[in-house]
Amino acid sequence: MTRQRKWVIGYFTAFIIMIIMNYSVGSDVGNVADENPTIIQPAGFAFAIWGLIYVLIFIWMIKLFFSKNEQPSITERLKYWPIINFILNGIWIVVFTQQWMIISTIVILLLLFTLIKIHIVISAELYHWYDRLPFSIYFGWVTIASIVNIFTAFSNYNIDSFLGTDELIWTIIAIIAAALIGLFIAWFLSDWLYPLVLLWPFFGIFMESGDVSTGLNVSLATASLILVITATVIIIRKIKAVSV
């Protein structure tokens, strides 16, 4: 058996453990969120993106297992990072549903770190487009999920303001920060998909909290427009590079 297939078996094992942990307690995530309402919490339908992420990652593993590419394998570069990511994902579900909010915040930030690492490793060298696609979506969603987790933790401990600023202002600041992160990832890793993924939770936030503040709606609309423009520019730049 090739080293690539051995790595993929390791990924698949961790993935199955993650799925079991997710679907054994995953239904309680919405209940915990409802008990700790925040302005930045997306509408429930937005969380359906997890299903898409898991399906895309599963297809990615199947693709790697049956790949006959003789070039240096993507698994040789990623090594154990997907395994750590999947395990952290499962752990997060457990600690979040137990409402261990400080621990859940630490875990999801570690999860985000592994996605940053995976994204950088994949982008550093030549890669098949599908090798990055699942992780662009996963990375984009967890970026917002990490921010939401922090706000949920504050709500759980009944913290309504921080540094003299209320939740609404911090929500707008968080949206601006997420948009800036989207710009950074798009430009420096030449990833047009990542900023577009952020539009989904932004839309979910608008649908859930759109009547809270005009300032919030303007922030979401402006951030979304900037991200769309950025993604479009990256796509045009890639097309030009290919045609040269």
C-alpha cells in the first residue's frame, strides 16, 4: 500500500470519528445557540453548509485514495494536519453542547489554526483545484463560526458590553474584521472562493438579525460587495495568467 493511501486511511478514520461525534450530539448545537442569543448568530438554515463541507471532504479523500498521480502527493505535505482538524471538530461539538464555552472557544480557534495551516500548505505548491476547494469553504465558514463562538461565550456569561462598547458595535466591528480577513486570504493566497463563502453566513446574519440596526445591514451589504469585487478581480487575474 502506498504512503498516500496510508495517510488517506488515517484521514478517513478521523473523519468517521468526527461524523459520529457530530451526529450523536450535533442536534443540540442549535439549542445551545438559542439559549445564548447573539446579534451575529446566523439563521438556522446557514448551518446546512456543514453538510456540504463534509460531503466535499469525503469526495476529496476518495479522490486521493484512488489517485495514481506520481508527482509528490498532497498527503506528503499535509501529513497529520487533517487528522488533527477532524478530531478537534468532533471535540468542539462535544464541549459546545456541554456549554463549556471557554473551552469551546479555545477548541474552535485551534480548529481555525489547523485550517489556516492546511490552506497555506496546499497553496504553497502546485495543487489540483479540488484539493483546495473543500478547505476554502471549510476555512471560510469556520472563520465566522469562531467569531460567533466568542459572542456566544460572552452571552453565556451575561456579558453585554466590553471595553465600554455594546454588542451591536462589536458585531459590526467583527463583520468588518471578517471582511478584511477575506480580502487578505483572497489576495495573498489567490483564493477567490474563500471571500465568497463569507457571503453565506453574512446572509444568515441578515436574515436572523436584519431588523436590529440599519448600521448592521449597511455593514453586511458593504462587506459583501467588497468581497464579491475582490473575488471577481482574483478570478480575472487567474484567467489572464492562464491565457498568457
